[in-house]
Amino acid sequence: MSPRCDCCGEHVEKLNQQITVMRKEIKNLRQILDGAGRAHRKHMTSIRSAVANIGLREPDKEQAPPPPLAAPQALEQGNIQTVPIGYISSCFAVKNGTPRQPTICGPSRAELRIQQSIFNNPEHALVGLEQYSHVWIIFLFHKNGHLNYKAKVKPPRLNGQRVGVYSTRSPHRPNALGLTLARLDKIDGDTVHLSDIDMIAGTPVLDIKPYIPDYDSPHSRLDKEHCDPITDQKTDAQSDLESDKNDNEALVSLLSKDKPEAGIPVRDSSQSVSAQLPLHKNIHQMLDEVRAYVTQGELQLSCASEDQVSDSPNTKAPECNVDYPCYGEKAYITIAGWIREPPVSSLQVRFTPQAQKELADFLPTHLSGPSESDRPRFRFLRSTEEAVAAIRGVLSADPRSIHRRTRCRDRLFYFILDSADITCWFGQGFAEVLQVRPVEQNVVSV
């Protein structure tokens, strides 16, 4: 068989590449088909139930849906129907530019009003919540755009690398639930005022829970919890030494009391008066020898106790071989390495002079004046400095998607913060704000 020529090799390589592309396309088509099938089944079920309810035809017995479960039985099986307790009114009107984590944009603010359909007196449900500085907000990702999800996702901070969906905080999940830790600024009747948020306007909120560091933060457990076996070993090692030391101290005090004072003779009924002075000297010498012996014993005991406490391998604090959780080591708190050292670095943010002038023209939310009514006004942000900090927080984390970051040639980026429509562009390692204009009223109310 003759060797393969160069042109044949190139042709085979092109065919292999085309086959790889076709396999990927087939895989994508299968996923789209599966999603379309699930959506079709859901639509058919809803249509059947709607037709059956209005009485146009009786539902088929063979295709009839199973009877609804009782509330306790449904709850035990995990079949529950959630009802939002309220909807977020946020400084972020759309997904574009909304921070992916709450700590990215500290000045971000939002309001949550508890619906009266949940409680007759919504303000009663918030009594006592003002004692906490932070709260957990459980919400729905209602702007996912589709219900498809995958086992592996591409977090923007990993710049295209795939990881399991449960090792990330991706909104595309089997159950589109979100969790954020927000700062509680104040409570006004049935309205909760929040900051440090990452939720867009209109987000359905399912629940509010107070943040308690003693239960929710492992660092607080490190400060309060101790390994009891180590403490017991240290106590057992010192118990005998301390008892011996106490006995020696009692002996010294007893000898000190029995020691004759100077100038007072020691009388003995069996001896004559002429022998009092030699006996006095002998007692002094004997007491000095006993005191020196006891003092030497105390030094040896104290040295032994220090050695056993500090040098014994059984009492070194880092090791904790117990069957129950011990929070005495910081090694128990671990996170993925890409969280703190992601492939995507933070960007420098700068403003053009025109953008700074336009941003300074906005009035804070708490100021008002008849002569300045024509100027644009923030709804949530309280100062120009707070707006600048919020813009820096959003842009420094690079809010662009992976596709827009790597494949899109258009470097312009638009997003809405509070009532400001912001235009910027991205360069190599930086983002520059070009324009800040008041947003249209219909966009803010979305």
C-alpha cells in the first residue's frame, strides 16, 4: 500500500474537523429537542386542565392527571407550591449590569414590601427583625429566559471552563432558587429596606431569614468552640502535679508556723535549762534544710508541669481525633481555588470628564428643591460618591458574558443603575464610562 500523500492528509484532517462539528451540532439538537418535548408536555397538561375546568369536554379517564394530594401528604413528598411573599424594587432594572454577587456593589439598594395577600397585617411578620443587621433572601431567578439546565456550566469568572452546576451559583439550575445575604438598613411598616443586593427589579421573594453568625458563620464557631478531649488531657496531666504542689505549700506553711522566733527559747521537759541554746541552733538548721528540700521539689514539679503541657505530643492543639465535629481548626473551611484567584482579573474603572459631569448632575434620593426639579434624580442612591462606587463595583467585576467577552467585537456595553443609563467600553484590563444619561421612565418602571 502506497504511503498517503500530503493532500490526502489535509483532506482527512478537514473531514475529521467537520465530523467533530457535526457531532456537537447533533448533541445540541438533541438537547433542544429534549427541552422542546418537556415544554410541550407541560403545555398539553395545562391545556387539558384548562379545557376540563371550563367544561368544554370531560377529561379522558386514561389521560386524566392524578388527583391532587392532600397538603400534609404533598409536603412529605416534596410537592409544594410556592407563593412569593413580595417583589423586589431594586436599583437594577434589567439583568445587564446586575452584579453576580451581593458584595460586588455595596451601595446597591432595594426595597421589599410584604404582600397583604400573605398576611392580613404584614408589618406583624416583621416584628423583631430590626434587631438583626443582615438577612438571608430566598428568591426566584425569574429572568432565566428558558427552563433548560445542564449538569456542567461555564461560570464567567472561569472564562469558559466547565464545572458542575452545584459547585457554582449559576442561576440555571433544576430549581431556579437564589440565595443572597443582604444588609438590613431599616424596616418601615410592611417594607424592608435592603442594601448590598444582587437582585433585579421584580424579583419574586419566597422567604426572609435572619442572619445569625453563631449559626451561619464557621468563623464564629472557631472562636467559640473548643476541642474538649484536649482540655481533658491537659487537666488530667496537671491534676496530680497540682495536688502535690498544694501538699508542699501546706508543709511549708506548717513549718513556718512551728519555727521559733528569735530570742524565744525552746523548752523541753526532758532536758535541762543549760541545753536550750544548742537545741535552738539544731532546730534552726533542720528547718532550713527542710525548707530547701521542699522548695527544690516545687521547682521540679513546676518544670514537669510546663513540659507536659507544652512539649507533650498528646496535648498539642492542632490535632483533634474525635468522632464528632470539632471547630478548632481553620482547615475545615475550604473553598475552590478559582473563587479567590480566578482566571479573569479585576478591571480598572475610569470616567471621562463628560461622564463625571453628567453623573454629578443627578440629585440624591433624599434631596429635593423646586429650583432643581428639572434635574434627574436617583431613586435609591444617596449621593454622587455612592453612585461612583456602585459603578466601579459593577464594572470592576466585568459583568459581560463569556461570549461577549471573547467573541464579540463590539466593546461597547450598556447597563442601567438606578435611574441612570450608563454607556461604557472595555479595553485591555480596564473599563471606561463614556456617558451617563437619565433613563426613560418606562424602562425604570419595568
